[in-house]
Amino acid sequence: MKHKNNILNRPGKKPILWDAFYESTNTQKPLVIFCHGYKGFKDWGAWDLVAEAFSKAGFLFVKFNFSHNGGTIEQSIDFPDLEAFAQNSYSKELEDLDNLITFLLSAKNPFYAEIDPLNLTLIGHSRGGGIAIIKASEDDRITKVITWAAVCDFGKRTATSGELEQWQKDGVKYVLNGRTKQQMPHYFQFYEDFKANENRLNIENATKNLHIPQLIIHAKEDPSVSYSEAEHLHFWNSDSILFPIEKSDHVFGASHPWHETHLPMPLQDVVQKSIEFINQ
């Protein structure tokens, strides 16, 4: 069963677009929610194949677009709404995730009968990994957390001192998207929100406060987020499991678009290890 582009409407807020993948049975299934990363979206590359693999393994797998990721309800792939992208923040992403969890665990969810509400795993890729860890540390509805190529520090990614002064002066800075060639805007409010919520957005503290099983998966040769960040996460939670992926990259061999009918081998390993971890 593949239900794509469901809409979670929220009064006064941008809607959230989400997908559900599962195999219909008479039993409740563990719920897995996948959080995409920076400049990411739910339909990127091989994420549909990932969702299918989890559904075949007996899970109800949900992936979604953060409300300010730059996509729209009508065009969920890539970034037609750069104004929304500019207005994004870590706090908005945490609120999105909270709203989605609350909806999925309620009778308003059309697939609620398929879900075991006491078995909820968050998976986060890259920046989404940091979001997943923070959310897992503060929400007792979450029973396990898995990160794929996650960042370990939001602070060092927010701005350097010289850049910060120029950013504040201009009110906006731009980051080139190498694939789409778009200049992606970030309003200075992103930094202001981070500073206002700096304690909550501290991934180190969140990791140390985890009281649920944690799996950390990272490619040793990741060119985008250093493997050392996975080692930091593992050091901060000695009960966590660190699973290195040899000879791969930040997206475990996948790309966008992905036209193959199977996952690249590194991503197969990531999915298989994640499924085993949830089933333990």
C-alpha cells in the first residue's frame, strides 16, 4: 500500500505533505517516521524505494516534507517556494515533526488502525538526524531513534563571525544549490531563532539525555558531514550503536533522480541494519 501526498492541514500554519507505505495486514505495525535533511525532500532520489523496503519488512513507514523546505503542495519536488525556504528554522522543523506525530497517533489518521502507537522510531538523514535526536530526547512517545549521516552540531553550521555581520546587515544570505543551480535564501531570522533556542537545539545535550535505543549510521568517507560527527554522537551516548559504512558517501550511493529499481548496495546495508535494530 502506497499513499502519497497526503495533506496535514494546520490552522494558521503551512500544511505538511506526507506519504505512508505499508502492507495491509490484521496486525498493528511499528511506525517509522523519516526526516529529510537540508535542501532535502520526501521524494528525493531513492527514498521511495527505502519506504517500500521498510513496508515489506512489516513497518508503516512515513516520510514527509518539512513545511518550509521550499516545496509546495502542488510541486513537492525541488524548491518552487524559496520564500518559504528563507523563512525556515530548526524550531519550525521540530514543530512540524511534533504536529505530524500527534496526528499520526490520533484517530484522525486514516491509517491509525495499522499502527502500534507504542512502537515509534524516528529516522533522520543529515540535518534531519539532528532534528530527530532533539525530538527523541524530549518526547516519550518515541521509542527508538536512528540517524543516517547526521550532523552533531547546529551551532557551527549557522554562521561564522565575519559572515554573521554581513548576514545581519543584508538581512539575507544565499547558498547555491549545485544540482538545481538555485540561489537558496536564508533570512537572518534563522540565526535569531537558533540563538533564542540555543539550549534546546544543542544536539550534544540532547544525545546525552536520550533514554531510548540509538543507532548511528555514517559513511566513513562522507564528503558532506564528517564521520567524526558520528563518533561524537557515539561518544556522548555510550549506549548507542555506531555502524560505519565503508566506501560510500553522504547519501549512501543514491542520487537524484534515481531511475534504478533497486537500492544501491550501501543504502541497502543502511536499510537492513536499521530494520534489524528496530526489530531487536
